[in-house]
Amino acid sequence: MAETLIALTTAIGTSAASVGALGTAAAGASAGTGLSTLGMLSTGLGAVGTLYSGLQAKAGAQAEARQLKAKGDEEQAIGQRRAMQARREKDLARSRIQAVAAASGGGADDASITNLMQGVEQQGNYNSMLELYQGSTGRNKAYASAATRRVEGRSALTGSIIGAAGGAAGNLYKMAK
């Protein structure tokens, strides 16, 4: 990025010097030289300022993208922990069903107990998979936002380069008249 800024500043300075030489030759006076130099300096500073703001916008967007990516990773980790908790709760519910069935004097192999345990198993698996899905979805949304911010940062830099070049060209054209 800094290389782009330096290269563009050099190009603007070279162009400004060429236009300044033309302006000086046309004016034929030392007052014209002072005005051309001041105009070139103003043009160069304006272009550098525009470029700098684009570089800062890109850097800010990249920093925000890193934060969004970290948030996405955190979302997925939370989903994984919740899925583990759902599996744990399922196992505890199944264990409780078996303990209550055994304590009641009935068999743990009774059809109603088996059906109840299958329902708990299915619901526990569903809850676990749902938590994993929600964590993955949260991560994907954060990653998409991060990608969008990176594109916006690159666009801001490109816009500042075009704006700096266009502004410099326009000012140099006015000075040459």
C-alpha cells in the first residue's frame, strides 16, 4: 500500500513539474513560477491526502474483518459446547429413566421404558445437531460480513487512487490553462 502511495505521489510530482514548466514558459515571469509551484504543491498534497484516507479506510476494514472472523470462530465454538451439553443432558435423562424404572420394580426392558428412552435419544440427538448447525450458521454469517468489509476496504482504496489521480489531473489542467 505504501508503495502505491509513493509511486502515485512520484507520478503526480513528475506530472506537476511538467505542467509547471509549461506554465512557467507560458507566463514568462517569476510570479507565474511561484503560482505554478504553489498549485503543484497543493495538487500533490491533495492527492496524497486522498490516497492516505483510502489506505486508512482499507486498514480499518481489514481490522474489522479480522474481528468478525474471530467472532465467527467463537460462534462455532459456542455451538460445539452447546451440542456437547445437549448430549450430556440426553445421557442424564436416559440414565434417570433407567434408574426410575429399576426403582419402581418394573423392568428397564419394558416396552414403554424402551419407547421413552428412544424418544429421549432422538430429541437429544436433534438438540445436539441443532446447536452445531446454529454455531456453523453464526460462523458463516460472520465470515461473510468479514469478506464484505474486506471488499469495501479495497473499494475505498481504489476510489481514493482514482479520486487522487482525477483531482490531480483536473488541477494540473486548470494550472496549464
